[in-house]
Amino acid sequence: MAQVKSEIREYAESFVIAIALALFIILFVAQSFLVQGDSMEPSLHDGERLLVDKVTYRFRAPERGEIIVFSYPKDPRRKFIKRVIGIPGDVIEIRNRTLYINGSPIEEAYIRGPMYQPFGPVTVPEGTVWVLGDNRNNSEDSRFPDVGPVPLKNIVGRALFVYWPPREVGMLHPPQVLAELD
């Protein structure tokens, strides 16, 4: 009887440790995220599952081109996924169907198509980033007042890796054109 109690206790301890470890990882290290909607097409598609890194931004600020998951300002329970386009101090403008960052036109081969509506210019405030979906004509992003510039405190993490479905498995890399702006 003592051996059965010992085995039950061992299983219970293992279960508690596994739960504690899983909670630690989800809260502080990495988390799964489900893409919902088509605002990030063609880069990400509805139903894809991503691994979101929650550590990097504890040591550095988000960089242009990275795809982030953040809490929607109007309802923090909802999470959005968008691409960082502007960092504090950047001037963002959309005119003649082209994105301009700090007055320079950006060739965006990674977006679904040219934008229809002009926007800005706006300066990205300190403590925030400016985000846009890759499907610019079907994305609720920083151009809209209910999203606006995303406060750094609202950022959950950086999308790193698509792990589902299997045909889409791979790392997510920022477009070179945005990385070269620094």
C-alpha cells in the first residue's frame, strides 16, 4: 500500500512540476498564437499557428519589419498581429499608393497590393511603434484611431516561426528593405 501511495505522490509531483513549467514558459518565454483573418496576407494566412517569442523585447525595442503580436488597445483580451513599420521618431506617410518612411519611398514586395487611401504624415511617438498589416487594404492597424500607435507595454512578443500547417513551416524574417533604413 505504501508503494502505491508513493507512486501516486510521484505522479502528482510530476504533474504539478509540468504545469508550473508550462505556465512559466507561456508567461515569460514563448507562446502559441493563431492567425485569425487575412490582414497579414500574403505573409501569414488565416489558421496558421505561430510561435511568439516573449523574451527579446525585454532586452531591446522592436525593429522595423518585425511581425508582432499585441493587445488591442480597446479590448486587451483580443490580440492583433501586424508588422512594425515605424519606430519612435519616424515620419510615416502613404501617398500615391506608396509607403514613405522619413521621406523615403519603400518598395514593399511583401504586401498584398498597393494601398488605396492616402494617410499622414504622422510622427511615431516615443514609447510606441507604428504597425500595418501586409494586406493593407483590409487591415485594422495604426492608421485607425482605435489602434493608433501601439504602446510598447501592449506588445506580447515577436512572431518567430510558423509551425502549422506543415506546408508553411518556417522562420519569419523582416523584409530587407525595412531593415536597411537604420
